[in-house]
Amino acid sequence: MNFFDKIRDFRVLFVGDGITDDYRYVKPRGKSTKTNTLSVEYLKRKEVFHGGVWAAAEHIRGLCAEVDVMAGPNVMRNIYYVDEVYTAKVLNVHELHENTNVTQECDVRSYDIVIVTDFGHGTMTKALIERVSKEARFLAVNAQTNSMNYGFNLITKYRRADLVVIDELEARLAAHERDAPLEDVILALGYRNIIVTMGARGAIGFDGAFERQIAQTDRVIDTIGAGDAFLAVSAPFAAAGLSMKELVRIGNAAGAVKVGIIGHRASVTKEALEAALV
């Protein structure tokens, strides 16, 4: 059986923060002559993407039978001023807005998998964390560290998780361990199935034994959402019982596809994933 067949009938619920990513393209002009201020010329071109939990869900719409989203009362608007030539972000501005299209409550118990994308913007309250931890059949979680929540949005908020996917900084902050070998950090966190992503250095997984694999691409256009793609795509396969070796390989492939996409212009597809796994 093709391993994609193992997940095609799954019903998946994504729970987490809605984000709008606003890319405004600029031409850097250097530093202001009178102050230490970066000077850019706005090129009057922008793209606006649905990010956060909405973008994460899109990566598996072509893989699973049903994919629903439950977003919270707030939407974080991230305004990025982006160098048009190199697609490098030169400045970020963050605005928290009310979500005028709050998702209706979903029956958590009815889904095969619940995937939590916790960006620390207010959706994942203690009550909601307790609810998904109690009711989800299979719970996959990422608790992201970013400039708006640094040190306050740690994976240790989740006592139960059937799969955890976080990056190295998030793992070290949660374990309060800056310098120890990453394997020791993973063991200190105590999750039975955990993958720690390391950017260009790949990822390391643990399910009782360690599985380390290198990244599958060195062609990086935009890193935004790569960790979310890793989580979203690997989680159904984890629920289907694939080995940690396969989960890390599939997650790395999803991340490799995503870093080749500017913003959320497109999502990971089955075809792109199959090509990356060859």
C-alpha cells in the first residue's frame, strides 16, 4: 500500500491562531543620513496571505478526506517590508485585530487527528488546551516562539501530546537548557514522540530512539511557515503509525517544498511532496 493511502480517509481538525501575512515590497536605500534609520522605497506592490492555522491546514487538503479549522477571536496581522530582489524581510510590524469570522465550535472527539498551531496570540487558552488534551483522539502540537511571546509560549503548556514538532530554540527554552546536547534537551522534555527541527541542519526525532536526518534542500526562498508545513504534513502519518525515520523524512520533504514558496502563494501538494521524497 502507498503510504499516502494510510491517511486519505482521515478527518483532521486544526486549532490555533489565525494570522494575516502582508508582504509589502521595497527597495532598500541604505541608512538615513541624519539618524540610524533604515531607509527603503516602497514599490507600491504587496501581497496578502492567510497564514497561521489557516495556512497550515492548506498543506494537507489534498492528502486527507476532511480538513477543518477552528480559529480563535484574534488575528495577528504581520506586515513585512520585503526586499523585492532578494525576498529578504527588512522590517516586521505586528497588529492584533479582532477575528470577524470566528470558526464555529467543532466536535473535537469526532476527528481522527487534532493539530494545534499555537503562535501565542491568545487562541490556545488554558481551557482550550485542557479540552483538546482531553478530547482529541490523536493530538499533534507546535507551540511557537516568536518576537511577540518570547519565553512565554512554551511546549510544556501541553502535558499531553501524541506528537510534538518544535524547533531547536523552542526546545531549549522549554527545557531551560542553552548549551546541552540536543539529545539531552529532548529527553528532558519527556515527550514520547517529538521532532526538533534545526533549519538547514535538518531535524532530529525521538520515539524511544533518536533519528537524525539532514535537510532535503539548500534552495531557500522564504522560511515563513516551514515548521508549520513540517507539523501539518507529518502529523497524519504519525497517527497512521509510520516510523520516526519516515516521519522525519516526510516532514523534511514538506519543509523543503515550503521554503521554495514566497509567503503562502501556494501550499505543499501531494505531487510536490512525492517529488521531494524521491
